[in-house]
Amino acid sequence: MGMEEKYYLGSYLEAKNKIKEINRYGKFCCDTNYKDLDTFCKKCGKLLEKKIIGSDKESIIDKWELSEKIDENLSHVDFAGKTNLSENIDIWIPNYKGYCFVEILNDNEGAVTISGKDALNIINKFYKDFKKEIDIFIKEYGEKNIEIKFGLICYYR
Ligand SMILES: [Zn+2]
């Protein structure tokens, strides 16, 4: 399945996640290709030596779990790697159609003017419409780590 480029213009939630490094281990002795469950060497019978062979970065907050907690009323956006955001920034956009102005534009050609006042109103509407979800985000990420913004997001789906 190919990835489709999508645009979203509107209010969104930006959250700072924390990254933890998780070590990847391999098992070593005189042979190769030991399985995760192997404890002793098949060849010589010695206890296998466990060594770090690399590490993976993982977010502290599980975005999939959080999606379920908020009944998927907001979706986290996945970027394909090219982004000016640092890797611990999570972006959440509403799942309600009314917020996706670019999609409205795609259906009806034309131009939409958004003034600074409109943007503020849209941010305030977001606070009201997603109060329950924002409270859950505050609990998960911490109040100082979330911000409601207005802007254009390009992502892949
Ligand atoms: Zn061995």
C-alpha cells in the first residue's frame, strides 16, 4: 500500500514526549545463530554470553494506547522522516471533518481566507470540543509539555 501525502490546516495539539533507549542484545559463543530462548551453547555446552548489539529509541508514552484512551477523537500524525520537528514531538489532529480545511478545499476549488482572529477562534473551539481529551493529554504528558497551536501540517498516511 502506497503512502499518500495529506495536508491539514487547523488547530492541533503538540506534545513533548520522552524518548528512552532500549538495548538490543545478542547471544554469543563458538557457534552462530542462537535463538532468544537459548541459554547454553548447542556446540560446547557453555553458558551463552549476552552482549549489547545496538539500541532502539522508543517513546515513553505509547501513542497507540493513548489513542484508545481518547476514543480516537484525535489522531497522531506519522511523518515519513523528513520533518523539522525533533523526534520527541507528537502531533495530534482532530478526527472530525470540520477541522480539515484543506480537505474542504480539495472538494470545492477556491480560496479560504483565515484571519488571525479566525485562527484564535478555531483554537478556542478546539479547547472546547476536546476538553475531555486535553485533560487526558495533560495527565499523560504533563501540562507544561502540551500546547494547542494553529497551523499547516503535511504528513503521510
Ligand atoms: Zn560454545
